[in-house]
Amino acid sequence: MKKILSSLLCLLLGIGLFAQTDTTGVYVGVNAAKMLQMMSPQSNSNLINPYLVELGYGGSKFGFHASLGLDKSTSTHQPSSANGNVTTQVDSSHTDWRIGAYYKLAIHARWNMHFGIDYYQSGYTQSLSTEFQNEDGAQVKNDNSSIFKESGISPYLRLDYKPHPKVSIGTELLFRIGKDNLTEKAESNLFPEFDSELITEGNRTYFIAPSALFICLTL
């Protein structure tokens, strides 16, 4: 994965060095910091910039963009004497996307500041399923799931460095103002009368620190 990331960064920079000098147009980008984070699951945090890829159009003063981030994982623990012959499966996914516009301010020949605002949606799903045979020989399956959804607006401040007019390297500070919904379910095939569902709604206001490293190429 590290070799792929290094090759991708070199390709973007290499193409930029031979590109024309027009700084406006459609651009594509990747979040190198997010790619590294995906290689280290223990660093997972909702306070880390979640967007992996970006597509947008940058003008001389104004522009717009859309970004997407996706994490998915599945693990299965097979039955053994060590875990009581229980089969356990854990599935999780985290999806983020945004779309918005920004104003670009040139603060130096190679430095730009973006002041923008996005509409965003964020969602997280996790399910835990266990299956085993009880002492009566009946097959027991228990399912627990959590579904979290959040949406709102996100003003942001972004700083870009341009080693070449076609290439930019930037990071951003995000401020999210949104509403969220958490649905938690517990189900059992043997005791369905004890199935439960809990729904929690609320509001969230928080910052996401400059934890991204967007490398973008203007086409």
C-alpha cells in the first residue's frame, strides 16, 4: 500500500511539472493522510478528516467541489474450544460525502486560502452477529446493530501550497453543525420477545482539525 501511495503522489507531481500553467479548471485529488490512516485501523477517529477523494472546479476566485470517503471492514471468528464454539461476525462501514462552494484568496505567489461551506452527510453502521448451539441442541443466533446518521452544514478554512500551477497540496480546518440519529437494535431467534430497538436523536457541533493532506491536480 505504501508503494502504491508513493507512486500515486509521484505521478500527480510528475504530471503537474509538464502541465500547462492555467490554474483554473476541473481538478481531482486524493487525501494522502486518509490513505495512510486506512493502513492503521487503530488510529480510526471521527475527528480525522474523513474524505478520501475529491473532484471540483476551481476558478480564479470561486470554485466548487465534492468529496467522498468510505471505510468498510468485515471479520469472522470461527468456532473453537477457546471461544465456546461460537461463530462471531463483525461488519462495519463508514461513509462520508460533501458538496459545496468556496472563495479563493491568493495570499502569496504559491499560497492560497479557501473560505468555503459544504452540505455534508456522514453515516456509520456496525453489526455484531453470534451463532452457537445451546445445551438443548437448538441453534441460537443473536444480532446487534448500530446505525448512525448525521447531516448538516460545514464551513471550512483551507490552506493550499502550489509547487506548480497545476498541482496543489493542502489541508483544512472543518467546522460541522449537524443533526444526528442513532438506531440500536438487538434481536434473537430464540427469544424474540426480548428484541429491542432504541432510537436517539440529537445535535452536534464540533471541529475536525487540519488532519488532511489533499494532493490535487488541475486537468
